[in-house]
Amino acid sequence: MANSKIQIPSSYKKLIGIFGLLVAICVFTAWQAPDSFLKAANIENTIRWTALFGIISIGVSFVIMTGGIDLSIGSVVGLIGCLLAMSLKTTYVAYDLLPVESVVVDRNELRLTSPTKAYQAGDWLSYLDREYQIKSLTGQTITTEQSIQTGEAKGSLRRVVPAGPLGDESAESVGVGSYRMHVRTVTIQRKIDKLRTGDSIELLYEVGLDQKMPVHRIEERDGTTEVHFLVRHNQRVNAPQFVAFQSRSQRMPTPVAIVLILVIATFLGWTHGMLITKVPLQPFVVTLCGLLFYRGLARYLTGDQEQGFGSELPEVKEYAKGGFFRLLTGDVYSFDIPMPFVYMTIIGVVAAIFLNKTIYGRYILALGRNEQAARFSGISTDRMKIVAYMICSFCGGVAGILFSFDLNSIQPSGHGEFYELYAIAAAVLGGCSLRGGEGSILGVIIAAAVMRVLNNAINLVEGIDTTMEFAIIGMVILLGVIADELVRRYAAKRRALTKIRETSAE
């Protein structure tokens, strides 16, 4: 019986090699820093950042497979983060806010520039952080019972309501994002119009202090209104003298903003593809200009000011960076699968199916191997290049959204900086040839994990200077690429020798 050897495809050999490198780094780090590296929180955080960088690496790999390059992906992430924060900007405006034109001190009168028909005698108003009860109304002039101490001053009036009883802390708790909040109740001896869930209740005290809480529920009971609001665990709330309300306003609905942002990101990729194929320009030049233009545009649109979400949109943040099992069951686990990993898995599966199981994926690989031959065989090479750049920028848009929610604040001058280098490095280390025509989605994801675990190791292992981070990562990538090239040459030489032997035997 003739001896037979199991032939392992070269693509599998690359996967085994890069996976072996990942295991080696994990074992080394666990050996050197077991107390910190093996903590559930550290592993969960490493998986989260692997997923975030894995998404942009998948996008960049499609461009590299066509023989192109995208240097703008980091700036796309930064621009998308800024645009998202601007689109979802939330403001709170006091109910019944009216401008004051003038104050006549000796007669205790306030002259308003807006009609006063919404008010009536007995109502309370807040002006310059003091509360006044209305005694009478004459046209646009409000006369109060209290003496006004402010003299001539302009400002704004708002309606306040004397506070009723403050209920004890309720046993009811509400999940807001990744934490729990408790319900408190204040009773008001009147009906409050226009108040809705998500608005804010402001508790006012005699000493000039105030506390702002999100409104959870409103209930009308026998001419009174019970306002249920949310407080953090162990947060102290004293009985207020007055309460006021603020209306919550978001610039754009969250689903609309996310869809619009992804459309903008995909359009940027379409623009890259059109400039490269129709003008035509070199991919390096187009995307380098994009890197500079998108960064400058983000700084201009934001006035170079930090953007963020603060404590807003906790539910959306939970879907962006929370735990998969916590969202599924509502329970809290010591270790959970981060949601970015779920999104990366979905994108990776779809990308792998598109690349390996559809004719268009074969077109992209054929384009990267030999563009002229692909064109002569009937492939629309320009269209496939445009598709590749659109996929890349779309992935950048998804990652930009997830990055911005994860960090909760975006600095226009630095958000996403150097991300394009991490993405390109992960794509190349994962098996994508810079000459085009080769690539593996799974290999790219594993390589992204190598990058993040290596970064984690540099920060955890004692004796490694963290200032050497980029130098160490660059050296590991270089050694990995050199090893891949040597293996490629060795395999090619063996195939040539085998072919010579077979020819001689014939």
C-alpha cells in the first residue's frame, strides 16, 4: 500500500500559524501576569476591543484583496463618532420658560415680552433662582407678593410647583444601561400638562440647591399628580420645597441617526471607489487625502470641541457595549460576551459567505490576482473595486458607532487616530497579501485578536516598558510577515521540485 500524506491547504497552514501565535502570546501573558490577565473583566474587555478592531480590519481586508489600500479608515471612525454625537445631542428646556423684559422693583412688577395667559393668580414662578407667587395679572405684567431684590435685570421666568409629600424609596428598581436605579415619588397638588417619560424633574430647595432626576412614570390621582422619578442606588434625596420640570429633546431619533450615519459612511467608500476607478487616482493618494480631510472636517464641524453622550441613551449604550447574556436574560454575570463581539461575528460570517460562497467574492479575489485578466474575462473590475471600498467604509461606520458608545466621548482631533494602521496590520498578518488576490476573514479576526492581546500583555507584564508598545507590535508583525513569506517561498520551491520529479518519472 502506497504511503499517503494528508495535504493541508496553504490557507489552513496560515490560520494554524496565526492561531498558534495567539495561543503563545496568551500563554506567555497568563504565565507572567496570571492575577490580572485571567480576570473575567480583563478577558471581557480584551474581547470587546478585539471585536471593535476586528470590524474595521474585515473592511480593510476587502480593499487589500483587490490590490488597493485604505488609509482613511481611522479618520472615518473619528468623523462618524462626531456626527453621531452631534445627531443624538440631547437638550433639556424648562417648561413655560418666558423671557423677562424689565423689572420694576418699587411696585413689585415683572413685565414680560410673552403673553401670560398660561398663568393665573396663585401660581408660583421662579426668577433668577428665587420663587415668587403671583398676586395678580394685568396684561403682560405680573405682580407678585414677595419683594424683588434683584433690581433692574433681564432673565427668564419659569413655572414651579410647591412640592407635596416625598415618598420613601420604592422597592421597585429599573435597569438603566448596565446599572440599576430605584424609584422615588413626589406628589403634586395639581395636574401637570405635557410631562412625559424621559423628561426631567428638578427638585428645588430653600438653600438654592437643586437635584435633577429622570422621570420614570406619571400617574393622575384625584386631582393630584404622582411623579415617579429614578435615583441611583444610595443617592440621598431630601424633601424639596418646589419642583420644576424640564422637557427632553433629542436632535434626531436614534434609529434614524444610526441609519443616516451608516449611509454617510458607505457614501464615503463609494466616493473613494469612484475617484480610484473613474478619474483614475492611486488608492494611496485618495485615501491619504481622505485621512486628512475627514479629520479636518470633524474638527471643523465640532469646533474642535469634545463630543459625547454623558448619561443619555443608557439603553442604546447597553446594546452597543453591554453583555449578550445580560440582555438576553436580564441577569448580571461575572463574565459575559460583549455585544461588539456579537456584531463582529455577524459581520464576519456574512463577509466570509460573500467572499467564499458568492461569485462576487470570487470576482474580488480574481481582480486582486490579475486585474487585466479579470477584465478580459468579463468581470466589471471598476464596479468590484467600488464595492470593496463601500464595504470598507461601511465597516468603518459600524465600528465608529460602537467605538463612540463604548468610549462615551469623542475628541475630534484624536478619536480613531492610528486605527488604520492596526486594521492594515491585522489584515496583512491575517493572510491578506498586499499584492491582492488572497485573504481570509477568519485569519483577519484572529490577527486582530493577536494585536489586542499583545497590547494587553505589554500593559500587564512587569518589566515591559509601555512606551515600547508600537515598537513591539511593529516587530511582531514584521516577524510574522517575514515568516509567512519564507513559508510561502519554501512551499513554492517544494511544489516546483515535486513537479520536476513527476516530469522526470514520466
